[in-house]
Amino acid sequence: GENVEQHPSTLSVQEGDSAVIKCTYSDSASNYFPWYKQELGKRPQLIIDIRSNVGEKKDQRIAVTLNKTAKHFSLHITETQPEDSAVYFCAAPNSGGYQKVTFGIGTKLQVIP
Amino acid sequence: GAGVSQSPSNKVTEKGKDVELRCDPISGHTALYWYRQSLGQGLEFLIYFQGNSAPDKSGLPSDRFSAERTGGSVSTLTIQRTQQEDSAVYLCASSSPVGLFSTDTQYFGPGTRLTVL
């Protein structure tokens, strides 16, 4: 099965700075890499995802990069704002025609005003 | 449209009692997942249903846990003889993979917070 490692587990940045969260995965056949944001007391929600046919995807202040050779992908948040404070989870799917994903342990991001 | 709903939102029970948690997925979603999230922790996979296929129960922590999905829609997670370590938020998610080799966004419900006294 898939093994997903995520780091750092906690991250504090000043408002306006950038934040980067990294994940590695073990299954070279994985082809879909989502990122979920979970605000305190709320449900996880997808914020961005990338499929293996591209190396980078952007959506306003957030971007995800994928390096299939090295089997890692990263979430980049620029110009961080206090509302970006949350726990972020990466995930990667099991291969073999299977839709189950394995989540990373999560990164607690704190944006300091 | 309506998202994933779960009930109850909160459940307090005594050790040894059985509990049932319900999940209503988004209409038309063929895949349904249950996760457990302890305070400040990550998402622990419990069980996965996909269409009419046999469920993947590999994440269930013990035989006290079971789940059903009736008619390919509503799912019920049952915990028998609850223990204090079962206290957590139980999250349900559904998705609509396009094909067998497709993975798609999971839409999460609000969760059920279970407290075992």
C-alpha cells in the first residue's frame, strides 16, 4: 500500500510570508495528489489537487508542485493571511485501480499577524 | 446541492454501550469512506465502500467496529461495547470517481463527535 510522509508537523510564519509543506509518497504508480485544509472544528475541504500529467498547478495564492521522479509534492502558500491558519493534509492514492487515498499526518500552520 | 450529512453531530455514551453513526453521502456518489480523527490527530482510515464491490475493511481497529451501506447510499458505522479509547470525531466522506483507475475529490461530512464516558 501507499506510504505518505508529511512535514513539517507544525509551521509558524509571519503574515505575508510564504509557507511550504512537503509530502513524499512510496507508490510510483500514484497519479493524483490532493491537499485538504481543515480549520479548527470544521471538516477537511479540498483546496487544490494535481494529477501526474503536470508538474505544477496554481490557484491564486496557493500552488502545488509535483516531482514524480523523486516521488514528492509540495504545497506553497504565498502572502499568507491569518485565515490560512489551519491543518493541511496531503494525500496520495493506492494504485491498482483503487480510489482509496492515504493521508499524511497533517501540518498545523499558524500565521502570526 | 446538499453535501454529505452525518448524524448525530454529538453522541455521549457510557462505556460498554453500542452506538450507531449515520452518513448520508452526496447523491450519486459511488464511493464512501469512514475515518476517525482523535483530538489533534490525523485522519485514520476505517472502511471504504465502492459501488457494489466488497468493502475494504482493512482500517477497522477491532471486531467491535462494523459498517454497512444500504442501497449504495446511506451508511451506518456501528461500534459495539464502546471503550473510552473510541472517543473521537468520526468523519464520513464520499466521492464520485470517474472510472476504476480514477481518484477524485473526497467531500467530507461535518463529523460525529463521540464521547465514551
